[in-house]
Amino acid sequence: MYRRFGVLFAAVLGVTLTAAAPATADASHEQFPTEFSLPNGWQPEGIAISGTTAYFGSRADGSIYAADLRTGKGAVLAKGPGTPSLGMKVDSRKRLWVSGGTGGDGRVYDTRTGALLAKFQFATADTFVNDVVLTEKSAWFTDSRKAALYEVPLNLKPHRTLALTGDLVVTPGATNLNGIVTGLDGGLLAVQSNTGQLFRIDPRSGKTTNVNLHGQVLTNGDGLLREGRQLYVVQNRLNKVARYTLSRDGATLAAERTDARFDVPTTVAAFGKRLYLPNARFSTPPTPDTTYTVVAVDRP
């Protein structure tokens, strides 16, 4: 079944799934569309890019959509479980790691076929598994309702829950820890959406330390992207992406970008000179006919 689906998906998308496109981009990528549509009613949140293919999860039912950055055209790669698909990343083995939101789980898909390779149930009550980052050995998931991270080994062995201590204070019922990336020193960095704080997390002990933002606040902080010392932060309801420079004494605001096409962007992924952000449109009541787009902008 999955082999037949993979052939159909390749035909619709116009790419060969067994040979990934190069991850690097030359000047030709400037001809790629700077905005394209997702299916009506999709309710996107997360984005991951591998080669010239971008993946988007649905908050509505957890399905996965794949689009070709060269054309903006795409197709549904995998049907969802009925619970959300939020933050996501693709690893070097072409597996898509997906945060399961209110489902309290993390899922792993084969990007070539859409097959579900594994599911990890982290929690069953008062949970919102929001984002994921990949390290050399593990995938780390945030839970916006709990002072915890979930670690899944890349070999898909059983997960563990890391209790968080230190500076982080979780507000019940709020969107707490959200976007997560690796830090400069082997630790992890995560933003707390409801307070606008950034935390360094020790992946061994779970100790959290407030990162000095030098007077700034990451209000509505959502998806994160780190490239070297540059940390990009999507501030969803502010319709803004900010760039901070990381150093030993914290993070300093370097630049900000907004765009008239932004409509509550949530997460971010990079290709070439561009950042790609899906518009979640949180302020628009969702219907099966609500339109959704992905916007590409130059880095701030």
C-alpha cells in the first residue's frame, strides 16, 4: 500500500522520492515562489524542509502535507490520527519527527512512503506536545503544559521523561515551553510563549537557566531556528520573526522582520537565503474552506 501511495505522491508532487534533492541552494532558488497555498481547512502549524520538499502538519487531524518549494505544489503524504501534528523535523535518514499536541505523543514517518514508523505516547492528560529538535543521538520534544521534556533515541528505543527544574515556572493551562533548538554548548534552548522568556536546558539534569535577553521579551515566542550564533524566533501573534545573536552572556536582538503577508506565522525553516513560515491564522475561525498560505522572506 505504501509503495503504491509513494508512486502516486511522486507523480502529484513532481519529484522522485527515492533520490532526495540537494540540501544546498544556488541562485536558481530565487525563482521559487515566495508564497504558496496549502489545502483549504488545513490549519498548519509546523514546518520542516528536506532538500526542496517542505512538510506541514495539520492541527485539524494530524495529516502531513508535502510541497515542492520549486513550484509550491504538493500532496498529502500521510493521513493523520485525528489529533494535531505540530512542530516537526527531518533527520538524515529521511524520517519526519512530529509533535502530537493534545495527543500527547510523538510520531515518526518515512518521508518516502508516508508510512508511520513509530509512535511514542508521552502523556495522556493535561498535555500539549508542541515542538521537537534533533541532536546526534536523540529527538527532544517540549510539552507546553508540563515542566518536562521527552527524549526519544534516534534508534527508536523507548523514550524517557526529563523533569525540568531551576528557573522555569510553568503556568497551568497556558502555553509554556514551545519552540526548541540546540544551544552552543551542548545544551538545549527553549522559549516560553506565555512569559516571553528563553531558557537553557541541561539535557542531563533537566536544570533550566533563564537566558539574558538584555531587556527584550520574546512575547508570543513560537518556532525557533538556530544557525551558528544566530537564533531566529517567530513571534506568532505579533506577525514577526526576530534574529538574536547568542553569546556567553545571553542573546542580543540583532534584527526583526515583519511582512504584510504574515497572518500569525508559527514556525520557521530555512532554504537558501530564505526563511519559510506557515500562516496558522489563529485569529481566524477555522472552517473547511478557510485558506492557508506559506510565506517566504529573506533573512532579517
